[in-house]
Amino acid sequence: MLNFSSKHLSIGLYILIASTLSPTGSAQPISIDGKLNKIVQVFGLKPIDSKEFFISDKYLLGQALFYDPLLSGNRDVSCSTCHLVDYGTSDGLDLSIGVGGQGKGALRVSISAKELHPRNSMDLWNRDHNNVSSMFWDGRIEVTSSVTNKFKTPLGQGLPAGLDNLMAAQSLFPLITPNEMLGYPGNVSSIFNAPEHTSRTNEYAEEYADTGVAILHADEIFKSILARIFGADTLQDEESWHATYLALFQKAYPEAEEISISHIANALAHFIEVAFATRGSKWDEYLAGKTTALTPISKQGAILFYGKGRCAVCHSGETFSDYNFHSIGVIDSDWRIMSSERDVGRYAVTGNDKDKYTFRTPPLRNAANTAPYFHNGTVDSLFEAVKHHVQPLRNVNRYHESGRFLLNREQADSISPLLVQGLELNDMEIVSILEFLNSLSFAHSDEELRKVIPDKVPSGLGFLY
Amino acid sequence: MTWNNIMIHLPKLNTILLGAILFLLATQFYLVYAKPFFALKKYAEIYGSLHLDCESALDHENLLVSELGLSTSSLEQLRKSLAIEKLSCDERSLVRNILLSAGVEEHQLNVIKIDQELNIL
């Protein structure tokens, strides 16, 4: 009898102790997916629309133009020189090297550049997204009305008519910028080119020789570009690539009565939009409902990104940018500090004091592949780039080796008050955010990405990719 | 039932009473000592860290009050970020309820909070 009771007592005690080990029953703190669900609701997040990869005639014309150095004055630089597939559509350099450079990507060096390009090459992902309201680090190309395709650009009223979108408007500017693709009066093409491209005068640059200010002669330069490509100028009608480009043009624009620079810009923009659209990232998969698409660290990073890190205040929307302008206390490149020619950023466009030293928020999709970072590429790793946001004042009152301040007083004062308030993120939390940023990268293979690169271009010139 | 019958079943009754008393003692031990102990062991650290996160989120709400000269859209985004940051307060409440319902005393929770706050000083 006693044995029987002991047995029951033991069972009772065992149940008590076992339940003690789980004192909460079913109640648990909010799960990580629960928090992410809340984020999705609060921020209204949804996967980015996946643009179909569709090769049209317009795409083929745009592809040829994008990779063909024929568009550059000295026949040595194409759009792809600074927007390389191998470098996440950027170029791996802190400051881009257009004309006068040699080599590819991060190994490209300036051989005979008259002046340095002042900014880091921006990536080209998702530039057709409706959120994209400005181009360049200082936003000097802006949409003023997306309904009527009105743009504000440095060309003012001189902007060619018939541009399809902001990307098309933007694509005209490297063509008329001397240190990007245009080159300088008196330049000739390399003697190492194929015979038809050897030692040829840079007729584009000659168009602005009298004033020395290329943008004042944009119209003449555009005409010159059309003449070289399509042979509109009778002198060059016999060039071998004319027929190829004409055929590409007629297929792309069967209704067009005459060729204009807007057709070129629109084709380039179309190629960029189709070729460099983000298709499928782990983050988009997660938003589409696949909860296993993200690792627990990435999920933690997303929670920090949208919450405590407050990254989403500026890096908002599907492309992770508000396309607005902020100063985060990035130090200038050495040459600027030494020459006291600080980069005033947006101020150069608007003239408003509040815009001094502000730069456009960069979108973050594929950011993991577009090092170095910031408007002048002064930060090599994404970890350091994120960390800089946590310690934006770290360069204040510090000296450059030249004896000048790394940040002058105005630059220090311009830093966004949101950052100056201080973010409390430790290194482990930054690593989680990096994991999240990695989940924004293209999910597809290099091979798939490389299908945007043509085997050759109509001019027969060599090109980088 | 006669007196004799009672005397016959007395040993059995003793055993039942002993069992009941032991059960009550064990239950009391479980409720008063074991359950709070294990609950604290499991949640004290989480509670402390949620407390800090929540307090810091509440502090950050002042950012909205001061506005910082942000644009309307940035302020809207900041409001959303702070809402997410303040999830830690909901979580803290949840864990607090778990601990209190497990029998942890209020003063023990205060000790955890103070410990955490002192740790970051």
C-alpha cells in the first residue's frame, strides 16, 4: 500500500518539476518572424516587381551603344568602362577614370587624364523604378513631372525633346562631360586601335574647342556623335559600322522619320532598365512568403535595419533610398582636402545653404558588390560604411596629414542630426545588418548576369565589361 | 460506519493523509520557490536586455518631438522605425507578465532592471 502511494507521489512530483522547466506554458516573447511581420505591416513592404528579361530590338540597339567605345570622343571609353558587370555595375574605384585611363575596374589607372572625375561611379540597378526621382550623387538630373516627362538638368531648355524617362536624360551627360567620355580638344584616338579607328581626331571635343565649356555646345556634340555612329555626315558614310547601326536603329524604331540623340538615350535607358533590373533577392523571396529564405542573422539584421538602426529613415522603399540629400560626415578625397576644394555636393546644384555637403542617399540593392562606398569611395568595406553611420562625428577635429582638418567646421555642422543623436549599434549588430544587406543582392548566377554582355560591338572596338 | 470499522481503515487513511500533505508541501515548494527560480533563470537576461532596449526606444521618441529639421517623409519613416524599436517594450511587457505569473516578485524584476542600468553606466 505504501509502495503504491510513493509511486503516485513520485509521479506527481515529477510532473511538478517537469512543468517548472517550462514555467510559461505556451507564452513566448515575440518571435523573430513575428517582429518581421510587424515591420512588413508598419513599413508596407512588398517584393520589388521583377522585370522580365526580354531581348527586344530596342534592347539590342541599347546594348550595342552601351558597350561601344564609339560613343566616346577618343573611342576608348564606353558606358561599361565605369559600369562593369564584374563590379556590380560600378567600377571598383574610389573615383572613376573615364578618358585617359587604362585597365579595368579597380586596376584602372589614369595615364593621361587631364582632370580627375570627382565622384564614385554609381551602380545601375533598378534605375527605372518609379521611386528614382534624381540621378547622380548631387541629383543634378531630376524629375519635375513624371506624368509629362519633365526633367530638370544642367542643360535647362537645351535638353533634347523626346526622352522617355529620367534614365534616358541621365545617359546623355557622360557623353558631354570631358573627363567621362567626351575627351578634350586636340585629342586623337589611340594608335593601337584597328586601322579604321587609329589616330582619329576627336571631333566631338572639337565642337567645344572655342569656349572650352562642353555643356554650352551639347547640341553640336550630339550631332557629331550621331554623325560618327550612323554616318549622317557624308564624309564618313563609308564606315563599316554605319550600316549595322542603321539596321539596328530601323528595327528598334521602325516609325522614326529621323535619328535623334533622344533615340540613342532612350535605347541606352531601355537596355539599362532591362539588363540591370534586380530579379529575385532573398529579401524579396522572404517578403513573398518564403520564411526560410533569410538566415536568422539576416532576419535580426532586418529588424535592426528597420528599427533600432533607423537605416530605413533614409534607405527607404523598394530600392532602399529616399532619393533625398543628406550629409553623413564623409571626409573628402585627399586631393580635395589638400587643395581646400571641398565637395559641396547638392549645394552646387541648388545654391541653398542647407544643401551644403549633402549627397543623394544611395540605393542599397546589390550594395554588397559595389565597393568602395560613399560619393568619393573613401570607404572600402560595407562594414566600415555602416559603422561610419554609427560614428559620424569620428572625423571631427581630426587632422589630415597635410595639417588641415579632415572635416571643416561647416562639414561637421552639416551632418544629419538624426545621426548626430547617435546610434547604439555594436559590431555584432552591424554584422547582422551586413547579412541583411547581403540578402538584397541578386540571387542569380554570374553566368545569368553575363548574358547582357555582347560578343562584339558594331565598331569592332574592344570594350570592358 | 462503526468505530471498529474506522479503526480497521485507519492505517489506509493515514497514508492518504500523508500523501495529501506531501503533495501540498511539494506544490507549495514548486509554486513559491522552484517555478519562480526557473522562470528567472530562463528570462532574467532577456528581460534585462529588453528593458534597456525599451527604455532607449522611449528615449528616442524625443527625436520625433524635436523633429531634427527632417523632411515630412523622413519624419514619417522615423516614426515607423521608432514603432519597430518600441516592439521591445511590448516584448518586455510580455516577459514581465510571464515572470509575474510564474511567481517572480516585483522587487526581483526591479533588481534586474537596476542591474542592467548599472551595467551600462
